Amino acid sequence: MTPQPHIALIGECMIELQHRADGSLHQSFGGDTLNAAVYLRRELGDTAHVDYVTALGDDSFSDAMCQQWAQEGLGLGMVQRLPGRLPGLYCIQTDANGERKFLYWRNEAAVRECFTTPAAEPILAALPDYDVVYFSGITLAVLGEVGRERLLQTLIETRRRGGKVVFDNNYRPRLWASVEAARAAYHLVLAEVDIALLTEDDERALFGYADSEQVFAAYPGIAEVVLKRGADACLIRCAGERFAVPALKVEKVVDTTAAGDSFSAAYLAGRLKGGSPEEAALAGHRLASRVIQVSGALIPR
């Protein structure tokens, strides 16, 4: 790992409401790339600079988000605050097995203008100088068509300057006008990815791949492909080699929120620290196994 690499994670953080068994709601904050940013910063500590790239409003919830991120050690220099706007909101409902259902209110979220405001220009200019740029399928969806095009150009320039691009596929059908629109957007950015952190179920839902072999065959140009498969072993293809790393058994699953995000963060941290793909995947499984035993996206430090 280069001395103190600079890492940028792009996406959306929302107000999170956890619907509890007694009918009460517990309010916190979460979002896939934000979850990954927090866990990545915790894993790497002061050995890296981790910045979050998003747009928020000028409301008290946005203030509280920024305060929490600063306490976690995230850099806020790439966070836009848009007057009169608000962050998105979602509610998590979990069943007896810890499986989750999400309800979203995000159509007017400030992040939709993240790459289209005048204030975005210096941010877009600075991103290609980062050592690692990380984003997700949810990032793609919420940025909109213009934002996606600007992101794509940023990824191309990042790689041209020697940076690495990391993508977590996180496909959410309801965020897209059609599956065809999602496929087109994914295909464009996947051509500019160095490490693909893919959830097998999402690959099936988006592209119809029947099994892991079809997934790996679909991405011959990506140097490192990690296939997350829940409680089953994750599968990795890196430098022409293939690995299977078993997940850790958990006695009781409380909430699977952020399981994939935390795995991705610990995996990336492991690789940045010089660990092998197998070592990084074990770290990913370890963190994810802790996360799913606690309610909410971010477990206490």
C-alpha cells in the first residue's frame, strides 16, 4: 500500500429508521457506500485518508450526518451542502430470520444533483488524483443520467493517472426506470473497473446469469472479481487464479443490513494493506459476521 493512500467513496447517505418489534422507530444514518466508508476507515485507521463524496441539504439531519462522519474520521471536503434540499430517508423492517425489507423516500434527495451543480466542478476535477475511487450500483442509480456520464469520465481519468477503481454492484430494481437502463449503465462503468465486488444474487437479478461461472465469464477484462454469496463461500478470481473462501457461521442473525458493505470494506482494506485475496476475504467475512449480529448498518466502534 502506498503511504497513506487517498480513497474517495461516492454515493448517498440517508436517514435510517429501524422499525422495532414494539412499533417504535430508532433513527440513525446509513447508505451502502457510506457504510463501506466508515468500516474502511475503521479497518485502516490513520494509515489512509478516506473521504466521502456526496450532496446533502442545509438541514439539521445533514448537520448531524457530517458530525457523525467527522467523528468516524472521514474527510468532509468533498461533501456539498445544497440550500433548501434534504437527504433521502429509508425504513428497515426485519423478519424473524433477520431478513430485511426496505421502504424508501428518496426522489428529492440532494445527492441527485451531486455531479450537476457548479460546486461539483472542483470535486470532479480532484477525484482522478485519488489512489482509489469506490462507488456502487446505487451510486449509479441516484446520480441520474448526466451524473453517470460525468462519473464515467472521472473513472477513465482516474485510471489514466494510475488510480484504482472499485465497484460494488448493489443492484436495486426500484431505483431504475427499467432493467435495460440499468444494464446499459452498468456495462459502461464495468469497462473501467479494477476490482469488482459483486453480489451473486444481484448479478442474477440484473443480468440473468445462472451461476458463478457465467458471472466470471462476463468480466474477462476485470483484474480482480470477488463474488459475494451470503452465507456461502465467496469466490475470487485474481491474477488468473481462483479462490473459494468459506464464510463464518453465526449462531443468530439479527439484521443483515450492511453485511455486503462491511465485507467489501474489510476486503478492500486487506488488499490495500498488502494482504492476499484469501486473507482479505477472511477479514471481510469476520467483519460481516459481527455486523449481522447487531441491528442497523453501523455497529458500535
